Amino acid sequence: MFQKAKLFTFTLFVILVSTASCKKDNVSACGDNWIFATQINNEAMALSQAASAFGQDPTPANCQAYKNAYQDYIDAARDLENCARQVGQLNEYNAALNEAQASLDNLQC
């Protein structure tokens, strides 16, 4: 349960950084990352659905689907690094990514 809380915290952090730093009306602040920020919404939706399915039916298959969705989300989030850098949160962002990856790696199905 603690690992899920840590992963959820990371998710919120990424969403806050991407929305705070990649506003649609200020595309230059993040360069091409605005396009990616809209793509990460798809990853977040897939993760949410996988987490819900796993929470309702914690089978090994749903656990693996959850892990796969979360890995896709982490991989996608790594591409938002420039946004975090531009708002002065790069160290925190990288620490959150590393912590999320470690938690995910430790999740046993």
C-alpha cells in the first residue's frame, strides 16, 4: 500500500510540473514539450485505468498491467525534464522520477 501512495504522489508531482510550466499559451517556455505534455495525459489515463483494475481485482495479470502502464508513464514523464528545468524544479523532478522507478521496480506481482 505504501508503494502505491508513493507512486500516486509522483503522479501528482508530474502533473503539477507539466501544468505549471507548460501552459498552452506559452509554448516557448517548454519548447516541444507542450506537445508531449498532452501525450502524457494519455499515459496518465492508461495508468489510472490499470490502477483501478488492479485495485478492484489484484490478480497477477492486473498487477503486471499496472506495472507496464506505470513504466510507460515514467518513461513519458522523463521527456518533460526541460519543463522542470525551466521552472527550477529539475532536482526535485529527477528525485521523484528515481523514487518512482525504484518503487515500481520493487513492486512484486
